[in-house]
Amino acid sequence: MSEKQYLLDRTLERWKDKRIAVGIGSETSFSGTLVDFDEEVILLKDVTDYAGNKARELIVKIEDVNWITLL
């Protein structure tokens, strides 16, 4: 794994069970509680999108994520 992936792993591990927001593409963003992650995907629960729509869970491919913030 590259050093950047290692930094991502360390950061996401610290953020587990905390509310985060992720940007996918140029216009789509979601917020939710980080449940788990691996080298391919991030799992969020209690998800809300930018328009206020809600979902129980969301799986996002890491390669599709433009940004992640801790809320």
C-alpha cells in the first residue's frame, strides 16, 4: 500500500463511530456515521444526502470519493 493509503487507514480508524461527510463526484455528498471500511469501501449508517433524503446505510467505493470530512 502507498503511504497515502496508510494515512487514510489511520485517519478513518480514528473517525470510526463518528459523523463524517463524503463527497462523491462534483455534486453529490452524504453524511453519516462511519461504521467500517476496508481498502475498497466505506460503510456509513444513518445517512443523509445533500437534499435531506435519509437512508439506513450506504456503501461508498473509496476510489469514487473526492473528499471526506469529520463533522
